Amino acid sequence: MRIGVDLDGVVANFTKGWTKYYEEEFGKKILEDDIKSWGLSEPLTHFKEDLDFWKWAKDINGSSIFRNLEVYENSVETLNELCKSGHDIVIISSKPWWSIHDTLMWLGENKIPTKEIHFIEDKWTIDCEVYIDDAPYQLENYKKNTVDKKIIRFVRSYNKPLDGVFDIHNWSELIPLLNSF
């Protein structure tokens, strides 16, 4: 199978990364459970607009916020196991242009097993049999535009269940789910 995998919120712990840096710089602790909706501006942060958040995220200690994110537990191991089983891992990420070089370095340093990487907003246009994502609007786009494909929602506090979309809460649930298809 071609498995389209999002990065932030799926493989890379974007929430832990940005909340850690936010607390260090601005002194406000934000817990993952506090994040109930998509967006990174008020009332969660002091930023008036999401664009203000992204301006800040461009340069944190000399790199973009995407440069030093932790991987989720078992993510790399599971992706490696899928590759060894003959599946193709296709990275599909909608990132700002200014973060691509940091993301490519992050992929290499974390040894993410892929031969194909796409930085694109319309993720559903990349042909895969299965898509894994956490972003509410991307899940909706997949559901609307890829009706004959399997869509997996990585459950997070900011996304909601969708009819016809499969849910996983951690990486240990992925391979059994894929084997059930």
C-alpha cells in the first residue's frame, strides 16, 4: 500500500514543541488538553492572529519551530516495520515554505523511512490508498475528495470523529488497523 503520512501531530509532536518554546519565551504553560480547536491565536496564546504565531515560529533559537520536534513514541519504529513489509511511506505535509529546509533535516536526522515527500496544501491530490492525518480540515478534504480511500484520524484534542474515518490514538494501533483492511 501507499500510505500518506502527515508529519506534525502525527509523527512529530508539534504540540509539545511549540508549547515548550512558548512557555520558555512567554512564561505561560499550555497543556495539550487545553487545545480544543484548530488554530494558535487567542485565547490560547497572546497572538492576535494565527499569522502572528507563524511569524514567531519562523525563528526559535536560530531555526524554525519544525527543526527540533520530538517524534511520537513508536512512530519511527512503526514506519520502519511498514516499509520492511513492502509498504510505501509517502510524507504529505502542508508546511510554510520557510520551514521546508528544517523539515528535510528533521526527516533525515530522525531517519524517517520514505522515498517520497510532498509539501502541499491539497494533500488529497497525492494518490495513496491510505491517508493518516490529524488536521480537521485535511481530514474533511480527504473525506470529500478521496471517497474510495481509507482515511485515518490520529485522535487529538483539537479534532473530532468523522463518519467513515478510522481512528487511532497511538502508533501501536496502526498496523492492526491496516491489517484489517
